[in-house]
Amino acid sequence: MGPTTHDAVRPGPADPKELRRVILSSYLGSVVEYYDFLLYVTAASLVFGDLFFSNLSPAVGTIASLGTLAVGYVSRPLGALIFGHFGDRVGRKSVLVITLVMMGVATAAIGLLPTSDEVGMLAPVLLITLRVVQGICVGGEWGGASLMSYEHAPANRRGLASSFANAGGPTGTALAAGVLGLFSLLPEDQFHAWGWRIPFLLSAVLVAIGLWTRLRISESPEFLEEQRKQKESEGTPKIPLWEVLRAPRSLLLAFFALLSPFALNGLIGSFGLTYARDSGLDVSHVLGIQVLGGIACVLGELAAGALSDRYGRRAILIFGMLVGALFAYPFLRLIGSGSTGLTLLAFVVMYGVAIGPMFGPCGAFLSEQFSTGSRYTGASLGYQGASTVGAGFGPVVFASLLAAQNGGLGLIMLLVIGIGVVSAFAVALSRERVLVVPSAEEIDAVSPPSLPSGVV
């Protein structure tokens, strides 16, 4: 296994009320951001091909629609660079407020776009532009939300605390699929005319809720301590990106470690939806299955985050990668059966037992690879870089491989397994922090830590 550091911070007391507010803020903010971002993923997989690429054949239109997903993912590292820098230099909280507002505006604007039948090629151009804005916002959002929970929590509960920020992703996915699925019950002509727009416009309400929670929390105590140290040193302020790039090992391992989670997420959450629909399932059934899969993923992530505090981040991550690689082929066979029950089983197992263990501990895992002064930048770049390659381009590659084999799954399986091996190897080489628990003689000096009731 990779290097292990034995200088972990001993668990200390935390303000229960503030910790609750921070975790709730990270969770709800992530729900809003990923509702917006993944609402687009779901719509692109199911309806955008007809609305914005109607001049293309159905197969090519589907590939083009999925291709716009990659645009959002490509812009995520840019958001990580921009907002990561300011998150490390100015503060986590202010960056999170800005990204939330920008995301809400972009998503609501998508709900107002004209289609290609109305304005021709201008429609996909506007769609792609707004998708870029979404990507930039998500690129800056994840790092801050995860770090706020991580840096506020006691040292021996940081895996669980930071997993709430990640759990906002599948919650947002389930919410997006549920809302879009509800409107998909409309007659097809009404759904394509206006029904798909309402879920995008509802983003404004969610942003207001998320913004209210974020304005009530305090800045990260570790960030404030880092700022104090830098002022006392009276040296030239460090450039976070340079601090990350001058010792790139942690960044490279973080990137390769998360390739498998994001590739599998793209296989399930985007390509899998399209494949299930094309295999005969009704759109409303597909979206309902996505909702239940999202719930399974939330539970899996929270459980995995808690387990990582006890057994280590690496063990839980590698377990999820092994399950994902082994179950990828059965997953595609089940969702290709055209059976609602078998498709539901496939999504619940893959989300709960593979995706959950991979994404639950990853916030704490990435945070522990970088120092406080460059943590926002380093963790965000590793996470968003992997998301661009794995989840951004993955669905297009999977669709192309499926078409090249006339429906065969062999090449897809080889790719998924190969990526899984690379990621597991990177995780094994990464740093693992060891929690130093106070001895019996130290109990009076160090308060026993616990998350507030209602969080554990």
C-alpha cells in the first residue's frame, strides 16, 4: 500500500450547532448544484436530442446530445482553477455563495431557451454556452462544500462529515429525475413543448433555500488558522496552484484514483439511462428507477464515509472499484433486458454497493492528500479533472463503442475493467492518514469527539 502519515491531528471538540449548520449547508448546496448539473444530464440523455439536434438522425442526435455533456465536464477544471484559487486565498464560504448563485441563473436560463425548430443552430450554441457556465460553477462548488464539512468536523468523523457533501450529488440526481419524470407523464407533445422546462425554472427556488443556509455558517477554522500563520510569517503569499504543481504526485494520484468512479458514474447515470430507454423502457419508468437508484447511492455514500473513519479511505474506495468492475457487465445485461424490475435491481445495486463506497470517502480522501493552504485547489483539480475524462467523455465513448460493435458489450467491459485497475493502483499508492486516538490518561485533556445528534 501507499505511504501512511502518522501525524494526524488528534480529535478535538467541535461546536455541535455550528457543525450541524455546516453539514446541512454543504449537503443542501450540493443538492442544488447537482440538481442543476444533472438535470441537464438526464434531459440530454432523454429529450435534448429531439429538441436541439432535430436536424440529425436519431442515433447521431443522441451522440451529439451526449456530447454536450462533455462540454460541461471540460469546463469543470476551469472552475476548479478559478474558484480553487480564491477558496484558498480569500475563503471557502464566499466562493460557495458565488457558485450557487451563478449555477441557479444558468439553469433557469436553460429552461427559457428556444429549440432548433425555432431558431436553428443558435439553439445548440446557447445550450452549450450555458452548459459551460454550469460546469465552471460545479468545478468550484464541490471542493468548497466538501472542505467546509471536513475542516469543521472532529478528526475521527471527517469521513462521515464530508460524505454529506458528496451525498448531495445523488440526492440532486434523484430530485432532478423525479421532477423531470413527473412532467414526463404529460402527453408527449406537451412535454416536448413546455413540460421539460419547468424543472429547470424550479432551480430558482432551490437556490434561494441553499443560499439561506450558506449565509448562516462560519468560515472554516482550518482556513482561518492558515491565514493567521501566513500573516505572522510576513512572507510572500503562496500561490495555491504553484504549491500543488511543484509536487504533482498527490494531484496525479488523485486524478487517476477517481477515474474509475467517474467512468462508472457516466456508465450508469447517462449512458445507462439512454440504453435502458432504447431497450424498451418508458421514459417515466427510467426516471423513476433513477430516483430510487439515487436514494440507494445516498445511503451507500453516508455508510461508506462512516466506515472510512474506522477502516481507512483506501480500503473502502478499492472495495467499490472491485464491485463496480465485476458488476458492470451484469448491470448492462439487466438494463438491456427491457424489464423494469431487473433494471431497478441493476441501478440500486450499482449505485448502493459500487458508486456509494467510491464517492462516500472521496472528499476526505482528497482533502488528506493536500495541505490546508492549497487544499481547495488541489482537491478540486484532482476531482474535476477525473470527472472531465471519466464522466464527461465516458458516455460518448460508451455509446460509440456500442455502435461500433452493433450492440456488443465486449469493448465497453474491457475499458471499464482497465480503468478500474488503474484507479485501484493509484489509491493503493496514495497517502492514508492514521487517526491518533487519545489514551486513557489523555481523556481529561482532550474532549471525546462526536458529531451532533441528528447527524450520525
